[in-house]
Amino acid sequence: MGDTMVEVLPSVLVERCNDSGDLLGVVQLDPDYFGALVNVPLLHQVVTAQLAAKRSGTHSTKTRAEVAGGGAKPYRQKGTGRARQGTTRAPQFAGGGIAFGPKPRDYAQSTPRKMVRQALRAALSDRAMEGRVCLVDRWSFEVPKTKEAAGSLRALGVDGNVLVVISGQDVVAERSFGNLPNVNIVEAGQLTAYDVVVSDWVVFTDETVPGQVSDAPEGSVVLNSSRPVALEVVGETGETDRTAEVEEDSGPEADETEDVGEAAETDDEEEDK
């Protein structure tokens, strides 16, 4: 018998910050939730079912039997040269009933819980692979302040449509983010795949992040960091490749550029002579 190939899920590293944007460290997220394969057909089916379940289904129209009036025959059966009619509440008359119109119904689709859970893992993994997952230790708002909430998101470097996952007891944070038009707030127990798919960023706290969170290997850094100074990739051995920041008009490349410019000016002067 040959060796069985076991697929190893990649480790997902994310920076752990406070709500002021200060880096507290790099942690490794649970690969069961943030390292799953993205099954697009499954994700589409579950999201479609979740959208269908949100429909109220209260639309209704009246049929010809439900419209008031129309009890008398509009004109005699024969001799008019027109088509015979029995009531003015038929669908072809103005003010008549609606043929095949919508009626109240339930749009909910039956989706196995295993599919729902797997779709949520796929959505979270997709955001994690794009570096769009942010982890905060906690929200330190003492009183509800929309200005402080917006400042925290700017400090964390998240923009666009932001999904903030909070706990049920974090009422102050819920009221702080509630007035921001680009922020969607959801409790950890109510998180769905649709909420993740329609968001550019997903922000968790230590209390709401799913799965086990462990410390990353020493020296690990994050690719596609949301922080202003992004470091380079992480290898499996924990070795890092830090990119040096080159200031403008400095360093050996800048000196070579200046030397080439001076040489070009000297050649131009000789040609003019």
C-alpha cells in the first residue's frame, strides 16, 4: 500500500493590535476556520439560501374573485359584436384582478447545518488569504462615541465595508459603531457566510474570534498587513525577510542617478561647442 497523501492546511498569521492601532504581537489563527478550501459552488448555494431566508414573503395581490364589484354582466351575451364578458373584474379589464400575481409565501430553503458551517469557514478563509482579517484585543470605549470608533478603524488600517464581530455583552462598542454607514455589526453567534462575503474587512476581538488562537513562531511577520509599515512574508521556519525602506534622494541608487545626470549634462555642453 502506498502512502496516503494528507493535505496540510496552511497556517494563517494575523497581527494582534489594540483599538488604538498599536501592535501587540503576531498570532496564528485556527486553520480549521481560516485555512479551509474555498468551495465556491457550496458558498454560492448557502449564501443564496441565506438571502432567501431574509425575504419577508408578505407580498400579495388580489385575484378576480377577491376584487370588489363586478357582480353584474357588463353587457348581453350576443348581438354586440364584441367578445362575451361575464364580469369587469376579469384580469383583462382595468381595475380587475391580477392573474398569477404573488401571494404570501415562505422563501426559506432547507440547508444542512454541515453545509452552513463549511460555507462560513470558506468565507473566513477567503478573507484570511487576502489579509482582510483584523484582530483586536478588546474595545476600550468607556462611553458610546462614534468618533472614537471611526478613529479606531482608521488606526487599524481597515476601510471599505467593515464587519465588526462583537460579543453580546459589548453594548458600548455596538452603539459606537452603530452610526457608521460602512460598518456592519453582528454578534459572534449570529455570524453568517453572507455577512463575511459582502464585507471587505472582518474585525474580531479575542473574545469573538472562532477557534483556538496560538502565538506565532518567534520572528514571524504578516504579509499584506493593514498597518502602515508592512513587512515581508513568513516562511515555515519562521525566518523573515524584512524590506528596507529607502528614503528619497538617498542611498547608492540615488548617487548613481546623480552621476548619470551630470555625465549627460557634460555631453550636451560638448556637443553645443
